[in-house]
Amino acid sequence: MTVRTLINTVIISGIILSLASSIFLCAQTEQRTTVTIPEQVKAVFQEGMQTREARSDIPFQITQRLYLPAQQNLHVIFFFYAKNVDLGFVPPAAVTEEVTQEEQQAAEAKLVARNYVFIQFNKLENDVPGELVKELYIPLNLEVDATSYDPEKEEMYTTGYPLPPGNYLLSMAITSTDFLRIGTQYFEFSLPDPLSYTDILETTPIFFAKKLTQVAGPETVVEIHKGFFAYSILQIEPNLEHIFSPNENLDIFFFIFGSQADAQSQSDIDVHYEVSKGEELIINFEAQKYQAPLVSQQLPIKRTVLIRTTKGTETTERTERRNLEPGSYTLSIDIKDNISGKTVKKTIDFEIRG
């Protein structure tokens, strides 16, 4: 299934707009909902909350957040990085006599890390943490191949949760299962009100996708994912570094707020894409039309070159499609809602490396 077919399927089914708001709020398992943040973890949160001073028993770094629509809420995705060695990968516990020799060998080929993740959201008022909005507990159970294990490798992890518009402080802890090691980080973020875009168009943060995969159904509990994030029935591997090889495509993903729909609940949106290098226009794509405000668009980053050949007194011309040369480029995105007449322009930088 192509990315275009996949996204159309998601839009037509209405899952992106109708399910995400209730995925985690209404379908938590009993075990997760009855577990609150342990007092020793809450005490560590409280110690560093005012100054945002992290605790480095288990070092990790929250780098950024994305958000996508979730009916009345916004589904917020957080990205954090941790080294393998800091997560405590060890050989699995001794196997029992009931397992086969093949099962024992398979177990010995793995390293496992067992930790807990605790998350607390507080309203942020004048930079001061206020009302407690939500507490989350997430088991962090990881396995890696023992033969390729690199203790110094830093991996990207994600988790997400739907929240209403507002200003927040995220307090996050990764702990050992005995709570002897508690690492914390704090992350301030804001979420806009989608209903406020009555006179203008606006987009969610625009990002590049490396890979999109459709799964059987949305998650029913909050999870930690390595290398991708979950959104409704999609697993999305993002390209956060904005670095591409010459033969790759750009695959952008975003949602447009403030657009209007016709009597059949369809949008009429034109988006014009251009790639430039400094002041030079490199690629001018044909405008794309969308009948919904969710956009996932693949763009081949090949430029058309005019080649002239002269033999004697005769000159011939032909065009050739070539990969972009290594360097820094800017993708410009001009969006027009044909129903309301509103427009907005966005840009995102990327790099080609040979």
C-alpha cells in the first residue's frame, strides 16, 4: 500500500479525527489507572520542579514535541533519547528446565532492560507549575540483540498523550524497578486552541516521515516506542534530522487548522511546494489538491536540467531529471483554502548528503 493510499484510507474512515481523543483517556487498563506515581518519585519531581533541575541517576534528554489533532484535544508526542548503557541492559534471568534448548539459546542471544517511566502533567501559569492534570505510569521493557549491542549508542524513544490546549510542564522520570535509581527531566510546552483559527490558517508542526505503517488498531494504553511514534492506526518513523540522501523523496506530514468544508464535508485545499537553495529556485512542483486538511505528501527531490547539444550548426535541447547535489535547501509550502480564501505559507529546511 502506498503512502497516499494509506493516508486516504485513514481520512475516509475518520479515525484520525474521531478516535485519537479517546484512545488513552477512556481505554486505560485497570492496572494502569489504579497505579499512581510512587511517593519517592513524586518527592524527586517536587525537588526539581521549580528550578527544572534534572536528576541524572538514569540520564536521558527530552528534545522536542509534535502534536496532531485529536477532536477537542491535541495528541502530543514527546521525543527523548537515552544511551543503552544507562538503561541497564543485562542478560535475561536464568531460564527454567521446562524450556527447550532452542528457546534457551534464543533467550541467551538477547539483552533486556526493565525500567519504569512516570509522567506528570501540570498546568503552567506564569512559569509556575499549577494544577495537576494527569499522572501516567508506563512499563519500559526493552530487548536488544546481544551480538550487536552497543552500550554507547543513543536511541530515540517516544510516547504520546491527548491534552486540551494550554501551557504545561511535563515532569518525566525513568526509574529502576527497585527505585534505587531515579532519573528525571522537565519539559515546558504549549498547545494552541484549534478552534481559535477562525480568521487564519495554521498548521501543526511540519515534519518529514521516513516510514508510515498501518496497524490493526489504535493503542489502548500509553506505550513507549523506540524509533517511531503511534498516532491512531499509524506508526510513523520521523526524520527529525531533516537529512536525506540524493535518491530519497521528501515525505511531509501535517494538519491544517482553520480550513472550511463544503456541504459534503469535503475540503478544497491547494498546496504549492517549492525547493530553493538560498535565493535560487531549484524545484517548482505542480500544485496539489486535498479534500481533507490532513496532508501526507511525497515529493521527489529531483531537478529538471535543460541540456543543449551543438553539432556543427545544429543545436538540440533535451531535459534530464537529476538528483539534487549535496547541500542545504528550503522547502516552501504555500497553502490556500479555496472555500474561505485564507492562505498561509510555511518553510522547512533540509539537507542532502551524498
